[in-house]
Amino acid sequence: MEPLAGGLELERYARQLKLLGEEGQKALKEATVMVAGIGGLGGTAALYLAAAGVGRLILAHEGIVVPPDLNRQILMDTDHLKMERMSTAIAQLKRLNPHVEIEGHNARIEIPLARPWVQDADIVIDARYDFPERYALNRLCVDTGTPMVEAAMYGFEISLTTVVPGVTPCLECLYPDVAPQWEPLGFPVLGATSGIAGCLAALEAVKWITGVGTTYAGVMHRFSSLDFACYSVHISRNPKCACCGEGGTP
């Protein structure tokens, strides 16, 4: 592994070195994480991954900053209304940690456009707001063998699992309906709830990269930010899944 860059880097991560160890910190430095969607959930995840010292981030999200974004999208601010979301996010992340390499794409998740981004990542965080993109990302991860943290929220409810292709259920195993009812730009969201979801997703990626703790691979975790009720259930692959089952995409 490449050594940490001396005193300044050791000082920056001093508090978490007590938890991850120097080998864990080196693993973060050498890792590439793709974050698909940098809104309230994905933007929070990207922020904490940059703060933790992930060496490279690949980000994807289209469009400009609009007023309804500002109750939750902490990489955006009022001064950047009507400006490109991606360039704004990259600038904010660079201010936080200039040592992180950031590759940003002002684009939606589409096959084959996003294939090289997924192939370059050690792990992907799915934080997109609509199911067509989530399904496309899931198929790319299954096809390339890339693990994916599947994080979502609606209202006060959060769900999270980690997809390990060939080992755990993929997104289509869990939600085989190719056109579920969904309000891609109108579902209710409180910033603090999306922030909790983003923190959980970032933590899951850190655990996967460093080997510290236990991930939610093969486990679905549900959390209510309204009353803090939570539960976890083990989930199984669908052998007839159109994506990862026998005769599926792989």
C-alpha cells in the first residue's frame, strides 16, 4: 500500500486512525467509490467519504441547483442557484479535502454510458431518485461484479442493504416490478432524514473498504427517523431474477 503522506495527513485523520488503524486508512486512500446521485442522500455520503480520506470519488448527477434542493442537498447553497449541480458539488468537496481526486459527470445513469464509471469503482453507492436509473446501475454492478450499497429513503423511512453480485440479492431480486409507483421529483423528504441515510451509506462503504465491522451484505436494514424504530431482516437471492438469476444478465 502507498504510505500516508506524512504528518499533515496523519493529523487530518488522527481521530479515526484510532478506529480504522493505519492500514485501514491506507485502504481508504487507495479506494475509488462511485456515488450515483449527489442530492440529499448521495451528497451527504460523498461529503463524509471525502472527509474520511477516500482517495477517489466518481460522482454522477445531472442538472442545475434549484430552490427545492436546498432543504437537504448540503453540497449546494443559495449562491449557486441555477448553476450546474456537479461543478458546485466538486468545488465544495475540494474545499473540504483537497487531497481527494474527484471525477464528476453531469449525466444520468444510463447503459453503456456509466459502465466505465462502475468498472473503475471498488464499491458503488446508489443514491439515485428514480427506479429506471437504480435498475440500470444495479445491472451494471451485477455485470461487472462491483458491490453496491443500495440506500433509499421516503418520508421518514430509510432502507439500506449491500449488494454483492453472485452472493446476495440484487435490486431486481428485491423489487422485480420494472415500473413501481414512484414520484421521482415530488416525494416528501426532510433534510435530516436524507442526511442520516447518506451517513449510513458512507459508513457502509467505509466498512467494506477497510474490513472494519460487519456490513449489511445480504441483510436489509430499515430505520424510521420519526420514532427511531429499526429492524434488520436477512434477504435471499431470487434464482429466477431477470438480472442476477439463472439466465439473467451475467
